[in-house]
Amino acid sequence: MATISTEMSGPNTRECKTTGLPVCLDAQFFIRANAVMAVVFLLLGGIAAVSIALTRWPAVHLLDAEWFYRLLTFHGINMLIFWILFMEIGILYFACTSLLKTPLFSRSVAWGSFGLMVLGSVMTDYIILSGEADVMMTSYLPLLAHPLFYLGIILFAVGALIGVFNFFATVFVAWKGKRYGETMPLVAFGALTAAIIAVVALLHGAIALVPTFTFAMGWTAEPDAMWYRLIWWGLGHQSQQVNVAAMVSVWYLLSYWTCGAKVINETVSRGAFVLYILFINIASAHHLLVDPGVGASWKIWNTSYAMYLAVLASLIHGFTIPAGMEVGMRIKGYTKGLFNWLWNAPWRNPGFSAFFLSLVIFGFIGGITGVTLGTQQINITAHNTLRIPGHFHATVVGGTSLAFMGLTYYVVPLLFQREYSFRWLARIQPYVFAGGIVMMSLGMSFAGSDGVARRTWDIDAAGVYGATSHLMLAVLGIGGVLAFTGLMIYVLLTVYAVFLGKSNEGSAMEDWGTPRDIVHVGDVDPEKIGKDGNAPGTMVLVMVLLLSFVVYYFANWKALADLWFVR
Amino acid sequence: MTIQSPPQDWFHWPRGHERLWIGMALVWCMIMFVMMPYWHFNGKQNSTGESYSVEPQEFVDRTLRFAEDNKVGEFKGVPIAEPPPGGDAYLLGRMWNWYPVLKLRKGETYRLHISSADLQHGFSLQPMNMNFQVMPGYDHVLTLTPTSTGEFTIVCNEFCGAGHHMMIGKILVE
């Protein structure tokens, strides 16, 4: 890894012996704290996850109805909000300090943020488990939970906002002092994108949840149920775009650390992040496509993110990230044929395999299903069926969570300065987890296509679901168990490393395995690789993606055309 | 590369494969966008969101009146109502049943009013797998033409409390 001179120095800083990056010790402390909390909530959410999956597997049908709905609520909140946001605050602190060579703006602000997030998450979890908030993550009015359920989420959101403020303040100091040079590094730019979208998302959350909290307390009138849906999804969907932006940034980071990836074109990659900021804020519409109260033109314009310009951004990253990796590998000498660079990638490095599997699962399963199901009319065949969780487990779990797991294999050695033990287990962990998530996601998607509803305890309502549905629900269950196994390997290895792992203070981390430079054969000029914007292997891969996309998309229109007529 | 400040001349228009891909992706995005207005005017399955404000109790009354006026039989204790072809039909979602059972004719078009007496519900017609949101306070009108016959089940697919999974209804088509 390249060494960069550090302008940040002083008693509160150390230089990373592996990356050469400056490490702000304040930031390091809070990254550790946030990462620990994240893993705790991942474990809690995971235990709920496997219980739910085993309930929807007809042969097992583990929980009773009450606990199924309770743990489903618990699972959604702990995974989508607590695990991911604690991780993201940690990522933001890393990006604004080490990458921008600037000390963290304020310790006390970071304490305030962390304290509120812990308080809010513990409060919410306690209320859910005590049975006072069986309302699902979305808590759609007029369904009403205990006031502390909303207060917990609000406190957590305020804590996260304060953390984001700390990030912005640090970025401002860095920008003022030109501490990182003229132009912000790409990964930090992606983190900045995530932070901007997070502010908009969290404000929507406040607008939806504060009146709901005051209503639950009996202080104000009941907010309109449709209004709540519209605003709540301003939080619910946009926070997923925060995850996308953070995940894409992590992809850029891990592809660089594990394969020496280059950025083919800074303008294109940055432009794609800007498209996220500009067009993400209308994403709420995806959830209202078969709702009353909003008309067809509103649905069409908003659900397409104004003509799919945010989808375009993801399609662009879907090219630039593998292309950057391809160019990096070709420069190292892996120039033979179309895919020599791919076969020689460090598949035994869990940071790499997690990144690459995350990219593939997010693109091929999450992305294609998401855009198709989010098509206004096609949504008639998908709304509130298992197709929806089938989609978002491929984006948020197979995509974001897996990418964050890959990142952890670097965070622990670099910022906790502890090495992983049982390294062979870590090497297979991303494959186990990814395999489980893919099975689960496909099981959900196919069962949903068969009409099986999401968020329902009875797997066979009135006997309307046939043998195919039962088979697919079994695939869901088995995939869930496999994914949980991967999750437990990750949690146990990480906890062991943090508390009992071998210290690497004062030296570089043990390399997970990175491709070495080899001698270029033939008349290749390494200086010129990628400068022309070409990446032939990646071009083939994205063509396969596009073809799959087109086939799936039009197959869904065909299926829609067979239904009853409705206007 | 990705974590360092780029060189000063970092602004470049895309070239080569990258430009080709961006162009193809943009064209695909536009095709997907055009598909929705195209289907809105030419397709037979659309969710136009036609809806009217209604007090939940008022909707309950309308549905009871509709079920009484158009009753043609009973299905497990629930009245079966057969609306006139081309006419209005009412379907009430409430914790935890659908009321009444509807009897429709294939090829005829109905204005089906759906709303809720209490929480949000999900109208999920099986095995057709057509899904619409049901909101209290909103009279959601689906202009519906059955194109197949048989016994269809309405499953609630929006979580509505402890008995959510027991909320089953029927539509019979002749």
C-alpha cells in the first residue's frame, strides 16, 4: 500500500504502520466504540433473524404469532437502523480524520452523539421486547406503539445527526486548512455524500416521528395515516441510500486496499455520487405505488427518481468499481485475456471476497429486482409480498452488511490493532454468509412471486399457497440458517480478535493476501492502462448485467399483462 | 488511488468503454422511464390511485348498505354481495376480516371501493397476486375487470396486529 506523508501530527495522533495514514486517537476511540455497539446490535438482530426465518420455513414454524411479530419488529430496527448506523458513524469518523488528515472536531460532541445513540437504541429495544411495540419497523399509523418506542428512535436519530455534524465540522476544518490537498479523496467524497443524504433522511424521520410521539403521549391530534407513510419513507428509503453511498465508498476503499484499484475517471465517479444527492430525496414514492391519495403521474415521476437518474448513478458505479479493480490488476501485470485480472484477485482475502460478493449480490439481485419492483405498474404484483424483503435483503444484507463485514477485517487490525485468529474461518466467512443470503433472497423472491405475503406469521393462509411456495419458503429457511452461521462466525471471530487477538502495535498488520506485481509480458505499457477509459473484462461483465436486467424487467411486464384489468 | 487527493487535472469527460457503458445505461434508463407512461395509456393494469376522503364510520355504513341491498347468499356466515355489472362494489377491511364476500362476473367492469374501518390493511388477491394498499379515511377506487373465473382469496398483507394472518376474504367470479 502506498505511503502518504502526514501533515497531521502531535501527541493525539499516530501513523498507521500499514497504510501510512494518520490516525487521530480520538477518532480511533469513537470508531472502536461505534463498531463495538454495531456488532452487538448485529448479533441481537441476527438472533431475531434466524428465529423469523425458521418460523417462515413451514416444516419448522418455530415462534408463536405474538413473538414472530415482536421479533420481526426487533429484527428490522436492530439491523436496518442500529447495526448499520453505528457502523456508518464509525466510517464517517474514519473518512474525515484519516483520509482528510485532520483531527476529529470534538470529543464531547462525539460523546454526546454516542451516548444518545446508545440510550435511544437500548430504550427502543427494551420497549419492543417488553411487548409494548409490536408495530413492525414502519410503525404505520393508526397502529400505535408505546411512546418510548418513538422517543428511543428519535433520540437515536438525534445522536446520529450529532455524529454527522461532528463529521461536517471536521470536513470543514480540513477544507479550510487544505489539509488533504486541493481535492478531497474519492472515498471521503462518497462518505460526504452519505452524510448529506443522512441529514435529509433523519430530518424526515423527525418530521414523521415527533408528531407521532406527541400523539402517543396524548398531547396532539393524530397525524394522517397517508401523510405518515409519505414522510416516514422519506426516512425509510433515503436511509437505504445512505447505506448505498456508504457501501459504494467502502467498495472503493476495499478494492484499493485489496487489489490496488485505480479510479478510471474521478469526474465520472464523483458525478455519480452527486446524482445520488440530487435525485434520492424522491425515493419515498417507491412505497406508495399502489396507494390511494397519490396519482399516477406523481408515482411515475418520483419512483423513477426523475427518469432513473439515481439508478444511472448505481449503474455507473457498477462499472467504475470493477473497472478500477481491473485496471489496478492489469497494471500489476495481470494483463492476459479478458479475465486474468479477476481469476488472480485475492479470493482468500476476506476483505476482498466480501467486497466483490457484495458488489455482485447488490447489482445482480438487489439492483435488478429493486428497479423492476419499483416500476409503477409492476409494483401491483409485488407490493407487500415476500418479493420486497427478497429485494432488500440482497441490497442491505448481501450488499451493505457484507461490505461492512469485509471492512471489519481491516478495521480490527488497523484501528483496534489486534489480529484475527482462526484465519481460515475468516477466509470462508464471506462465502458462507453470501451463500446464505443469496438462497434466502431467492427463496423470498420466488415465494413472493407466488403471492406469499411478507410480515405474516401463518405461512399458508387459507391454503392458497401451493407446493412451489412451500419449497421456496424452505429455501428461505435454509438460507437463513446458513446466513446466520456466517454472521456468527463473523461476530465470534471479531469479538475474539478485539479482546484476545494478538496485538500488532508498532508494526504493520498481517496481510490477508494481496496480489503481487508480476512481470509484464508482451508489449504492454503499464503507464497507459486504463487511461483510455477501457476495461474490456468489466465491459463484458456489465453487458451480462444489462442483459439479465432487460430479460427480468420485460418478463415482469409480461406477467403483469396476464392479470385482471384494473385502473 | 481512491483514498488520495487526485492530481489537479482530474476533470475529464468519460472515454472508451466507460463512455460506452454510460451511454448504454442512460438509454436503458430512458426506456424504463418511457415504459411507465406508455403502459399508463396502453396497458390494462394500472394503479391510478383514484381515491376520495371518507370518514371510516361512513364507509362502514356504505358497505353494510351495499351488502344488504345486493345480497345473493351467504359464505360461511358472511353475506355474498353481487354488484350490478358496471356498478359500484364495496369492500371493507377491518381487524380481522374482509366484508362482504363479492360475486363478480367475468368480463364485466366494476368500481370497487376499498377502505378500512381501523388500521391499514393490504388487499392481496390470490392466486392472481394483485396487491393494493387499504387506508382508513381513504376510499380507494379500483376500476376492476375480472378476466378469469373461480374462487379467489383476499389475503391481508399489511401488518394489522395480532390477528393479521387470520384476515382472509373471498371474491367469487362466474
